[in-house]
Amino acid sequence: MAVQQGEIAFPYNVQPDWSITERLDGTIEGVLEFVTTRDWRAFLPELEDEHPGDDRLELHTREIRFLPHSRVSMTGHYLGLADDPTDSIISYVGSPDRERIETHPDFKTTIGGTAAGALNQAIFLDASGRQTSKDAAGNRFAYFDEDSDLAGVEYFLRASTQVELSWWQTDVPTVQRMVIVEDIKPFKKPDDVTDFLIVDTPYRQVGSHYQVTQIALGSSGGGWSRLLYPQ
């Protein structure tokens, strides 16, 4: 028997007006509404069920409302991928690193000098820990005198480069970490960065989809050590 307007067909009615949203990050989202009775509520689509109109999408959120006359409405939010894996979205995260002042590239020339040619009232100690004004093996910088403009300075800030790539896929991700790579495409690395160290690959699972993030740190100086990290 044909279903009359306003009646509920077993186990539910699918509302005719539904939508799909395609996003720049390669994900697809769909919204679809179902109407049934309270007695048939258990037959509504379950999480991870396939979208009835587009098999690329699966149900990841259910919003259920209880209506008058023992009716139930469920709004289903679906997630899918236009490509598998999707294209990467790149994020640049800049933050300063704190390093010892004696490692500054200009320490000997303009900041602290050496024991025999101290600058800005820098104090140096010899190998036995006594203050010295002679250059010798084992000398180390100790501090700036309290009358110095640099009194109390122990560290300086160096710009660091952190890049994050994120994408979606359906296969279980392979975690990469502590691996050196020359470039992170399409990121244009700063002049002071030689290569990148992939420090980790965290991800989160949404149904049968995985949102993957790859975190890479740019090197300073001569690049990351091949003795400490593989390539």
C-alpha cells in the first residue's frame, strides 16, 4: 500500500532535502534527516552507517529530537573524503628557542669575547674553576659582571621553525618520528634552515577515517646530525 503524505513508512522516512559540503581540506560532509515513530526508533541508522545517497560518506554524528504525536526526528551528520589520502594542509608554527648566551654566533666578536679579550665585562673561569684573563683550553664563560649592561643574561632567543602537515586517509597511518628529511613540500624553508626532523606523526580516528598530522622541526646551523638521527 502506498504511503500517504504525513505517514511514516517502516522503518523511517528520509527527508528529500539533503545537502553535501565539499571542503578545501579534501573532506566531504553531508546532512540528512530521518523521521520515524518512537516505536521504530531502534531502526534509525547507526554511527558509521553508509549515507543512503552517497557511498563516500559515513554517519559520524546523530542528533535525535523527540516530536509531538510520538514522532522522532534524527539529523545525521556524515563524513567522507574526496580523495584518499587528501591533499596536505600546511601550518607554520613559529616559536623562539632559548639557548645559552655563549652559543650565540656573535659571542666572541661582540657579546662576551674571550678570557684575554673580554667584552661587556664578561667573566671567564679556567679548567679548575678560577677566574682567568688568559685564553687556554678548558676556559668557560661564567657570567657578566653586575655592572655590565648584560648583567644576569644567561640565554638568548633564537627563532625556531616548526611545520605541521595534516591530511585525511582511510588506511591506518604509519607513524614516522625522528627521521631527517631535506624539505617539507610545499613549505619554503627559511634561509637558516638546512633540513627538517620529523618528530612525530599523531593522528585521530573518526569512524573509518584518520586525520593525520606530521610535525617537523627545522634545523639551525649545519642541520640535524646524521649520527643521531637516520635519514
